[in-house]
Amino acid sequence: MKHLSVFERALIGAGGGGIAGAFTYVCLLPLDTIKTKLQAKGASQLYSSSFDAVVKTFQERGILGFYSGVSAVIVGSTFSSAVYFGTCEFGKSLLGKFPEFPPVLIPPTAGAMGNIISSAIMVPKELITQRMQVGASGRRSYQVLLEILEKDGILGLYAGYSATLLRNLPAGVLSYSSFEYLKAAVLEKTQQNNLEPLQSVCCGALAGAISASITTPLDVVKTRLMTQVHVEAANKLGAAMYDGVAGTVKQILKEEGLVGFTRGMGPRVVHSACFSAIGYFAFETARLTILNEYLKRKQDSEAATVDA
């Protein structure tokens, strides 16, 4: 990697990230579905526990109930993960070329860069997926998309965008930085060039658990904004609409108290630990596979040029 340009590293990171993202999100969609159901408004009246949410979801829709919005997940996660990891690798490589930039700040800065840019793709994907998970009338992803565009326009796809950034920035910085720090510590101690599969899993799981436990309140606010019904439906149901991040925080405090910000913490921590463990393992594996293949073809091309 040291002999590659910044853009070559970014492209390899993007390729590995896209593959890892699609694989990881699909594997863990059932856990994300339960987490979303528990965080949605009125969940405390519908479900007594995480297990109760699992049972009721299965009774209502069967096994497919855990995979609502899977097509949006595959498309959205592939592109957003490619953009995220590509940007992180770009930022890490670029910042590493400035001797005056503190090395300890490179991982969090690169993680923040990746989250800001990838959230523009991630938010519409999460919005469609979560609307389906909490029972949106459109049973297919494109039907939910058309419904949102018809009622709220293009800006409707970015409901909860500010809350998503508010959650993703600290979560991304914590997760990515924790993994990079743990990775550096393991490689320094073992004198290896790359992490072993089990090492990637352990470092990823720990990084994900730390990030999720600290940022759950932000995730609750984001989920409430994304899963609220349209204003016309809200009037019919007598449900109060959430008005921005500050308004959502105030309403949760008023209706549920501080405990409202911990809704879904258990599934979220488990989901994030599993997601990061699988995700970073898949990313490291895919990145190294693409890197080795790229270097092999580059060497063959250079050898052919010399021979010619």
C-alpha cells in the first residue's frame, strides 16, 4: 500500500467497502429490524421486550418480516459503504502525507470525512428500510420511495438527515478510530503486516460495541424522525409530529423521560458489535484480495512493458 497513490488506495478501499457493506447489512438486517421496531414511537405499548418484538414480527409476517426493505439495503449499503471506506482510505492516505498533522488525529478525521459524505447516500436507504420495518403501506422498496416522493418531495428522502449526521459523526469517529487504534496495537505487538481474520473480528466487535453504547440516544432521535407518519395520517391518528432534532428530544423527555433515549440499546449494541465484527473482517478480507490482485496485474503490466 505504501507504493500506491492516494487515489489508488481510495479506489481499493471503495471496492472492499462496497463488497463488505452489502454482505454485512444483509446478514444483520433482522437485528436492525427489531431495533427499529423498539425505537419507533409507541413501541413501549406494542412490545414488552426484544424477544416479544421478535415473536410478534414472526407471527405477523413470518421470516420475511425480518427482511423488510432488503432491496433498498443491498443497493444503498453497497454504494454508501464504498463511498464511506473509499473516503476514509483517501483521508487517511492524504493526511498521512502531512508530517505536521498529528498521527493520532488521522483515524478520527478520516472517519468523520467518510461519514459526512456517505450519509448523503445512507439516509434515503435507511429511511425507506425503516418505513418498511415499522409497517409502511408500500410492501416493496420502490413503492415506499414513490409514496415518500409523492407526499414530501425529494426533501422527504432526507427526513432525519441532521439527526443521522449527529449520530453518525460521533459513531463513525468512535468506531473507525477504535478499530484503527486496536489494529495498530495488535500489528505492533505481533509484528504482522495485516490482521488475522479472528483479530479483525475481535477488534471490530469491540469498536462497534463502544460506539453503539455511547450513541444510542442519538440513534433514538434519528429513528423517531425517520419513522413518524405523514402529517395527514398523524392528524387522523391523533399522533404528534416530531419537529426537528430539538423538538424530538423535548418530546421524548416529556413523554418517556430519560429512559426513552435508551430504547433498543440492547439490540443496537449487539447489532453494532456483530456489524463491526463482520464488517471490518469482510472489509479487510475484500481489501487485501483486491489489493493483491491489483498489484499482481500492475506488476504483470509493467513486466510486459519492459519486455516490449
